[in-house]
Amino acid sequence: MNVPGNENSAPVNELPGSSVPKPQQPSPQQNSQTGNPPGFIERFFKLSAHNTTLSTEIIAGITTFMTMVYIVFVNPQILSAAGMDPSGVFVVTCMISALGCIAMGLIANLPIALAPAMGLNAFFAFSVVVGMGISWQTGMGTIFWGAICFALMSLLGIRSWILSNIPRCLRIGIPSGIGLLIALVGLNNADIVVASPATMITVGDLSSLQCVLGALSFFIIVILASRGIHAAVLISIVVVTTIAAIMGDVTFTGVISMPPSIENTFGQLDIAGALDLGLAGVIFSFALVSLFDSSGTMIGVTEKCGITDDRGRFPRMKQALMTDSITSVTGAYMGTSTVTAYIESSAGVAVGGRTGLTAVVTGLLFIVVIFFSPLAAMVPGYAVAGALVYVGILMSSGLAKVNWGDMTEAAPAFVTCIMMPFSFSITEGIATGFITYCVMKAGSGRWSEIHPGVAIVALLFIIKFVFVDGH
């Protein structure tokens, strides 16, 4: 899950003279106090140097896993709306999450977990595939190219240039709008909000089992989360699914089985078909949102670790971003939406996780979950509705940081935010946000605040609206 309000950052290589704080090398006395016996794990992850222990890292990994394992139930539900095989998506979600977490731990040695991004999976399923009427294979191709673009931006240093020059109001408005879009999907999953020919949308039958259990899933999550219970989302899904089974709305099919086949998703993306001019905006949206998701979340987690500098940079940042982007490319090929860093990683950090061993433990647990596919198949759509609304709350919380007293800042953030759920498209929200920003600054005589890069992006979106969407 991502967080809004990313700060400026720049890639950091571990070179002499770097301003990024590095952990102090422990003395022999400190080594004995941590209780870490000398060995491969101690040397590889530098546990003592990070003032942590093997047992602490394992507990932290389990904690992170418990807070984000809901994605293996939610992701298949969302991607199945695009026509994908939910059983195959379940396995691929587990596999790519395991691969991403373990790679992050081994390559970057950071306690950051990776999994398919909430928000972008809904964008892919509902806006790109269903909304634009293209096949999920072509839609997955746009994710692939978006991940390629993100990898190149990370490799060439374009990432830091973009983050440094995109206005703060847009950096806040984009994830907030995604949060509202996710919440709308969740409300619709529970039939709390339904389509209406008279008023476009309206309230559903609130006395139906689907509405009642969907609302219950939400209240369980927010109450438990307010009491500091990390596994609130997972508990909610289990409770609501159990109630649905007791009431005969779902059928118990078992607990453990061999993993279903992924042949219907693995390698089925249409890479060539995605290179269509009409899909350029979609590819750009996937790349840009991935940029905000990964950077903002990683900065948030490493700040909790106490290893960031005053510019938001942290050790092995370049390795972390490359791991993230390469995992997204791999995930698209396997058959899942964009992979990103999860803010739930901060739960593991809160209980003491400081190294990549935390992420490795989380990844290994995702491998174990692969064998619980019958449980995933039982979860009804309304059981994950509360999770989607809860994610919406977290992602839109950054709106408090908008300067509402300055209309040239408030209007772009607001337009970006509301256009995503109202148009059911992240691309349109980003486009109208950039255009509104340039129009507001120019109309207010504050031309100097419009960075050339922002103006170019706005112009490209205008060209897309006029010459691509209009024909």
C-alpha cells in the first residue's frame, strides 16, 4: 500500500562522503549484548551493526506479513473483474510477493516488503480493461511497458528529477484520488453504492446480506486498526467469510491443496498490442504512479528506521528502486498488476525490524500461503470491501497537507483527486491535475512556478485529449 505526500529524493550510492547516515559499527561488547552468534546470517545482513537480532527480525517479518497478506485475497477478486483466472492470480500474487520481498531483503538489505499495488490493480481491471474495452492481455502489456519506463527512470536518474519538480499539490492529489477510486470499488463490491440511470449512482439495498457484511468488514478493520492491531484487515476477511459460510452464502472447499496452475496468466500478456498510441497515457500513468508509490513508501519506512537524511535519501536507495521496478516487470509477465513497496512494512519496523532479513521472512511466508488456495477461493467480494475502503482512508489522508488557502495549489489537488473516482480513471485524474495546475499558475500571473517539465506533461495530455481521444 502506498502513502501520499512523497518528498523530494535522489538516488544514493554508497560512496565515501555520502550524507546518508550509516549505522555505527558495533564493538565486540555490543555484539555480545545483541546475542547474535557469528555466522552467515549475521555477516550477510549485518544484524549487530543495525542493533537487531535474529529473533527480532523473524518476529518483524511475521508482523509485516500479517498486515499485508490480505493482498492475496483482494488481488484475485479485483483482477477477476478483468476476466483473469482468480486461482491463477492468487498463486501469481503469492509468488511475485515472495520474489519481491526476498529480492529486496537480499539485494538492498532493507525491511521493505513488495506486493501488487492496491489502486493500480483496480485501475487496470476497471478503467483500462473494462472501461476501455481492451483485453486483459493488452492491459497487462501496458503494465509491462510502464514498469520498463519506471526501471529506466530509476536507472538514468530521471526519477529524482521528476520527484523534485512535480508540484507537491499533485504529488498529494494523485495518491489521494487513487484512494477515493479504491473506496468506490469497495462500496460497489458490497452493493452499498450501485449504478442508477436517474442519478448515476445511488445507495443499494442496505438490508441485504451483502451490504450488512460489507459494512461489518469495514467497521471491524477500522476499530481494530484504531486499537493498534496490525492484522486488522486479515481478521476482518476471516470473520466475514466465516459468517458468510455459516449463513450458506459461500461453500467450504477445504483448507490446503496443491497450488492451482498459472498457465492461464503466465506469459499471456500482449506486449506488442500495448504499444498503441491510444494507450500511451495509460503506460505513462502506470509509470508515474509507480514512481510515487515506491519512493514515498520507501522513504516513509526508512524514516521509521532512522536511516534517512534530511532530503529523504537512504542507503542502497538505487538498489531498492531497481528491485522494485524489475519485480514489476516480472509480475506483469507472470500475470499481475504493478508491484510496489507496502507501507505495512512499517509494522515490522515498529517491532524492531531493521534489515533485509525481515523482508526475507515475509517473502518465505508468502510461499507457504500458496498452498492455501481453497481458502482464497471462498472469500466473497463483500468480505474485501471494507479493506478497500480502509485503504482509501489511508491513501487520501495526505489531503490534510494541501495548502487550501492558496487556490493555485488547492484547485489542482482537488481536481486530480475527484476526477479519478468520477471518471473512473487514474490517467484522466493525472491529466486534468497537470493541466489545471498550469492554467491556475498562468492565470494568476505566477508563470515562474511552472516548471518546464510540468508544462510539457500538461501539453502532452492536451494533445492526447484532442488528437487521440477525440478521434
